[in-house]
Amino acid sequence: MRYFVTGEQQRKALLNTLVLMFLGYIVLLWLSNGLMYFHRMDLTPSSVVSYYLGSEEQFTQPRSYQGMLEVAHFHLFSMGMLVLTLTHLMLMTEFSVRLKIWLSILTYTSAIGDEAGGWLVRFVHPHFAYFKIAAFLVMEMSLATLLVVVIASLVKARWRLRLPAKDKDEE
């Protein structure tokens, strides 16, 4: 990661390419996350409540404590690593420190909120379905923003690598 801090990514085409390929993989992860959510429920509180508390009409059982714990165990680690990686990559962008801090806070808190939302619906009160939906949407939007920002920065760096030396001096 020192390449990003020192600006060496401007001169390291291979590293730049590898990070771009990684981000392409993360775009697929982002898409599959949304598809999985919408496979189980939609953006209505009733669908969230039905998913976590079960539904007699759909013949579904409430989510079990053990099942939710297993999902949370995996999600807390994997989402933490994903958010850490994307926010770390964002450090190389030309955005202001204040914007980087806010986007980082938003991404971390929405990821935690998305995970907590299901627990709150299942074990506290069904009205937390609104919170679950909001946390999911904010998380997806903040991850998408991080992806776009970092990809755009890397593409710009690759473009700069291809400029002739004379054109680089004029920038």
C-alpha cells in the first residue's frame, strides 16, 4: 500500500492493473450482494419482517439465532476486510481529507447497521425493518461510491502513464 501513499502507483502500471482487476472482482461482489438481498426480500418493511420473523402465508420459519450468528460471523469479518481495503485504496485519490473521512465513516457504519438491522428486526421489534432497509441502501451506495472513486483514480493514473513525457510536463 505504500505505493498509494508515496504516489508510486503513477509509475507502476502492473500494480495499477492488478488493483483494477481486484476492483472488477469487487464490483461483481457488490452486484451479487444486491441480488442476494433482493432474492430474499425487497425494499418494503413487510418483506424484511417476513424474512426475519417468518410468514404463515409463505410457509417460512423465523430466522434462528444460530443461523443468524453463523451469517454474522462470516459477514463481520468479510465486510470489515472489504471496507478496510476499499477505504485504504481511497487514500490515494485526490479528494479532500474531510470527504474521505465522511465516506469512510458512512461505509463502516452502514455495513455494521446492515448486519445489526436483521438482529434488531428479529429480536427487538419489527419496526427496525426501516432501519435495515436504510442501512442496506446506504451501504450499497457508499460501496459503489468507493468503487467508482478508486476505479476512476486508477484509470486516470493509467491514462497519465500513457502520456508522452512532454505532455506530462505540461500538466
